[in-house]
Amino acid sequence: MTALHTNPLFARLADAERILVAGAGGGFDIYAGLPLALSLQHQGKEVHLANLSFSSLAGLPVDEWAAPDVAAVTPRTAPHQAYFPERTLARWLETHGYPATVYAFPQIGVQPLRAAYRALVDLHRIDAIVLVDGGTDILMRGDEAGLGTPEEDLTSVAALAALDDVPQRLVVSVGFGVDAYHGVSHGLVLENIAALEREGAYLGAFSIPRATREGALFLDAVAHAQEHTPDRPSIVNGSIAAAVRGSFGDVRFTERTRGSELFVNPLMSLCFAFDLPGLAARCLYLDRIEDTHLMRQVHSRIAEFRDELVTRPPLRIPH
């Protein structure tokens, strides 16, 4: 039990020396973990970054693979590829004097992804892992009316759920509300968080203030990513960054959101923290994706599961 003035997430990481912060759902998810990663680095921790990647990794040279299914992306990786969030982040890190390697996992099933995480844990003697989701669909247990895009997120959760020898395994969800555009009911998100609290797996929430060093650096990193990926900027991190800046309502920061009405608000800058094994234990279909090797198997197993149950209806937040 921690004191009220002590953040439970950072208390769980206090004794960790080598921490892996990883994006759970691909794309720019790792950016959502940047404020936390930078805060840990500023505390003197050894921090490594990784991301389940949507980038084209297959053509990378052999010497850019740290292990099977673990690409070591640097500022000079694949300069010809326009869309490469991990490389874009590596370039930003180098510019600001931080270690500039971002590991990238291909879109694979639970078994090979677990082996990839195992290789990275052994390579750097990792003693804590924080899995970060830009959004809230990682909190869906499977029986909700809409799950958003859970395949990559829950593949990551399942891969890490069995790494029992890593002392601390945590989940952070940032961007409350952004998954409403993917069919997620945030009333049900709150219901799930309440259940995780009752089971001792919810570690509280904290905001990313722009007045902090980490908040300012996060805003700079997101702006840098938008500048260098103009055709496919991150809507999730753009929304989080807008919330950190104090914007509200239908904020327009990219043409990708044309035709949609956004609701940027202060809740989007909150980091909700959870115990990963506790979160994994609540997922109703995690056992069905356990033996998968391909992401398309994960997709089909979740679809089969969904065909068999009556879902919980959306829950409206009444205020």
C-alpha cells in the first residue's frame, strides 16, 4: 500500500533499473508512452523503447535485427520509407540527446511475439515492462458492444502475460475517448476500470501537464512526427497532444479527421495505469489466441469468440 502523495505506478517501478516501455497496438502507440519513458530516464533509469509495428520491416538488412522478430530501428534505418514511426521517433530522440534505438516487432501472433519480447528482456536484462496503449481498447474484456481494434493490443497483453520472471509488468492507457470513433463505449470502459479496481489491478491515473519537462517534450515529439509523416499523422497522439495543450472540442490538427467531429478534452491527457497480469486475467478470449503465430489467426479467433456470445450494450455516461 502506498501513501496518497505517492503515485502507485512509479512506486511499482521504484526498484526497477532497466525498463522496457512498449507500444501495444502498432503505429504511433509508442509515442503515447514517451512522457512516462522520459520521466523514468530523467530519474536515472535505463529505459528501452519498443513498438508493435505497422512499418514495413521485412526488407531491413540482417544487421538491423537484434533477434528474430526484433528489429533495432535507428535514425538511419530505411531512409526511403515515408511511413516509419519508429525511425521518426529515433530521429527525434537523437536530436534531443536521448538513446536513439527503438525496437520494432512485426505484426505476428502471440507465440512469436512472446519469443521476441523474451529475446529483448534477455538482451537488456529488463526487470520491468510497461505496455502502453494510445486509446482504451486494451481495456476491453471481449463482451462489450464494440471492441475497437483489439487484435494487436491483446496480442501484446497475451505475449507478456506469461513472462512471469519479469518482476513488474504494467499497462498504461492514454487517450480516454479517442476510441469512440472505433465503436468503443467509454461508459463500459469506466465499468471495466471499476472492476479492475475491485480486483486490485487498477493503479490510478495521472495527467501529462504541458508545464512539465516531459509534457513539453511530448508535444515537441508529436509535432515533429506530424511534420515528418504529413500523409498519415497520428490522430490518437494528435488528440492527446491537443488535450495536453488545453484545447477543447472539435479541434482540427490534420485533414485525416475531415468529416468527423472530435471531442478533445482534458480526460485524453490522463494516463490510466494497471497491473498487466490482472488485466490479462479479465480478458475472456485470451486463451483462444494463446497458440497463434500469425496476426490473421488472432483476428479470426476473436471473430469466432464474438459470434458465440451476447454482448453488453453500450453504456451512456450520464453527465
